Amino acid sequence: ATIAAQTNQKFAQAQKENARALMQYEWKSRTEIQKDGETKKDQLVLMSYDSSGELQQAVIATTPEPDLPTRGLRGLIAKNKKKDFMQKIEDLRHLVKSYSELPPDTMQRFMATAKATADKNLVSLQGYDLLQAGDSMTIWIDVTSKKQRRIEIQTALDGKPVQIVSEFQDISPSGPTYMARNQVNYSGTSLVIITQNFDYTLAKQSESAAVNR
């Protein structure tokens, strides 16, 4: 109980400060979409925040669209399959975003009711029924820095299990923490989405602002 209370008090503040620090950086993000073990799409983008704090992305490279039948029944079937596939990807992305942007009252309830377990320098917090009945989320937090190191979420989409695993690293020993890798597994469909973030550097506008100050 003491561990949970201490972590609850400092974790939210540490997260806000970390989010503000990350807005000074730009980085590369690679997303790979796999189906039945085969890569269907691989895209590399440059990520950064604009002056108003909105996240922007510019495509650096992406896999070309596959050649699909365009005429007759085969063309119609291929078009519908692609439409359904892209809609499922969008639904999964929306699901992931809903957990990454939990409402404040939901996050507070999670922190207040989560089961805390200490293991060396980490504390794991596990809670249930966040956005769906029966879902769960476990967060591993560094005891000293109060930075999150790993998140595992078990939830569902259209009645099929979804597992979301995020791993975090520090930009530098004294710098902010970022999500280095995120993997979404959609059970029953062999659909996997892997996102990796890397090459974090201070954005030019942040460097200019620092010089002016």
C-alpha cells in the first residue's frame, strides 16, 4: 500500500514533465504491418511538434502499393478486402490511442486501485476494467525516477483478443523517456503492427529558442 501511494503521488507529475520535454525533439518512426508473418506495409516518417504543440509527421519512405486486380469480380473482391484490412488497421490504431490517452479520472482510478508489486528497482501496477469489461493494464515504473519502463495491455476488438506491449527508453541519462517500441497483436487474424521510434534529436526551433534565451 505504501509503495502504491508513493508511486501514485509522483507518477502523474513525472509523466507531465516528460511529455513537455519530448516536445523539444524530432525523431524517426518506423511502422511495419504484418499479416500471416508477411510484411504488408513498411513506412518511415519524421515526427516533430509544431509551434502550437501539434504532432506533425512527414513520410520519408514507404513500401509501394501492391498490384491488385482492377476489373470484374476479382477486382471488386480485392477492393473490398483491402478496404476491410485498412479499416481494421484504423480500428486497432484508435484502440491503442484510447489507452495511451486515458481520461484523467480513469487513470486516477487505475492508480488508486492497481495492485502494486515491487521487484528490485521496479514497481509493477496492475489494474482491470479500464475501458472494457475484463481488460487489464500493467505498468512497470522505475522506483527512483518514476519513469515508466514497460506497459502491457490486454483488451479486445470485435470480440477478439488484442495485446499491446510498449517498451520505453531514455534519450539520455538525464533526458526524457520515449516509447522505443510498440507491438500490437490481434489474435485470430495473425495481424501484427510494430512501431519503433529512434534517432531523437533536438528540433531546430527548440535550439534557436534556447540560443535566444
